[in-house]
Amino acid sequence: MVSPTEHEVLAAVLQIRCGSLQVLAWQRALPPDLGRWALPGGLLGDDEDVERSVRRQLAEKVDLREVTHVEQLGVFSRPDRVPGVRRIATAFLGIVPADADPAVPADTQWHPLAALPPTAFDHAAIVDDARDRLRAKLSYTNLGFALAPREFTISALRDLYVAALGHPVSATNLQRVLTRRQVLEPTGDVAPPGPAGGRPAALFRFTGRTLQVTDASAVLRAPGGPPGGGNRGAVP
């Protein structure tokens, strides 16, 4: 007799919150892995494809509707990844912009990736893949649009890149590279003055809000780090 196989979708939803890259997770109230933190998701519906399913799960289970980008990460199919029935997971990366503050259920919280609590099953590996995918795509695509508000100063955008990449980024070089790639433009407005006064900072925006490859050979690397296959357009 062939054992049944279930198919679930899971989302590692990332956001820059309080200056750090964080992931959304909910605390399991039942075994297995009672008390551990799990990524939102659920079983694939009979009439759904995987992306439609994960978007529905996010909206219904954690009331998350402010996701600016969703993309498939991969399939996790180790036979023993979940106790009991065989369950295959299609995992996704989701990104919420830094200025959003979505209401989430009481059992759901944002967790800094640098201090991730014990996670259920293989969900920590999915989070690692989501972080790595985000960092890679910030190098050669315009994916910064998904992290940022619609309008921002260059210093604020630099802070988002620093939090996502985990290493220093030059604001001047970031502006130069993104402008050369034609994904960044000034709005013509300035930010409100801060408490210290001074010259108001110019506001910028991304020219598009859908994913596009901007420089397939570029990397955003840590200062002094290895080029990783090329550094044309790198932001040190």
C-alpha cells in the first residue's frame, strides 16, 4: 500500500524592522514541535497552484496582505522532514516594505534572523535560503523596491541595504550604482527636517515595482571581501 503524500506551501516573510532583518513566524500550540516557531502556510488546495495558495494562506492565517514581492524558493522533500505522513513543502520568499506595520495574530511575531528562536521541522533552513536569496538578488536586481517605502532618502535606503546584507554599504556608491542602472530617480521633493535641522534631504523612489534583472554580473559585497565572481557595479 502506498503511503499518502501531502503538499504544503510555506512562506519566509522578511521585513526590515527596528534596523534588523526579521522573519514572521507563529508558535505551535500542538505537537509535534509544540512551542516551536513555524513559518506561515498550510496544505495546498485541490484547485490552487502554489503561489495562489501561499498568498491565500498569508491573508487568511496571519492577515498579511502587504507583501510587495513573492517568489518561489524551492522544494523541501526530505522524507523525514515532518513526523508521520510524508509531506513535501514548496517554500516562498515574501517581502514586506519597511514602513508597513501589519496586524498579526497573538500567536504570531516578528523575529530577528540574528536571534531566531527554536523553529519547527526544517523551517530554519527555509529562513536561511530566504535570507541568502534576498541578499543575492539585491546585488543584480531592483529588489530593493520591495524592502523600501515608496519614497525615501538615500541614507534611509542605505540603512535598509545594510540590514538586509549584513555589512556596511556606502550611501554614495549605492546611489551611483542604482542610478546608473536606471532603477532609482528623484521625486523632486525633500524629507521633512529632523529635530537637528540642517539641509533637507532629497527624496527618491524606485522607477519600477516589479522584479527585473539590472546587472547579472554585479555583486554587493562586504568591504575587503572576495568578489564572488565579479564586482562590476559592486557597492562596497
